[in-house]
Amino acid sequence: MNNNYECIICIVNHGYTDLVVESAKRAGATGGTIFSARGTGNKEIEEFFGVVVTPEKDVALILVPRAIRDKVMESINEGAGMSTAGMGIAFSLPVSDVVGLAAPSGDGKQGK
């Protein structure tokens, strides 16, 4: 088993996950999993932060080696962060074990 990975979770406005994935790939990620979600923002949050909280959200889960986590998160923030149309937030969680992943072998094929 391998525990040298982090799971980056990025929540963006509906329809903006392409920005997240493109940004993550530019920083070395190989892909992710996208699903739809619904936010539960309230009026006080909207007034305090000065942004409209839309309930329709998309979530991207991106598993990356711990060594590139910061670079990937910085790239996501630039491409899909709060100052973009995606208005995304991202955070990471340590992953205790990973099985079933093969590291790229360098020739475009999956390695052992």
C-alpha cells in the first residue's frame, strides 16, 4: 500500500470543473473525479463576503502525489479560485492508503 498521496477537493460553481481539471493537469495531476453537489449557503454569508452563493455546485476529487500537492492547489486557485467565474475553494486531505494505482512508466503506458 502507498500513503504518499493527498486528495484535493475542489468545490466550484456548476459547469466550471473543466477549469479545475485543466489547472490541475498543468501542475502535474493526471485527472480526477467530478460529481454534482448542492451548497447550503445562507444570506449572512452572502452579505459578509459580498458574493452570491449559488446552490448548484460541482466537486472535483483529485488524487495527487504529496510532493506536487502545493503546486496543484496553487494552479487550481489561479484557474478556478474565488477570483474567477468558477468561484472555487480547494482543500486537501491526507490519504492513508492507496491501492490500484499504477505510476506512469514514461512511455504513455501504465507501469507496474
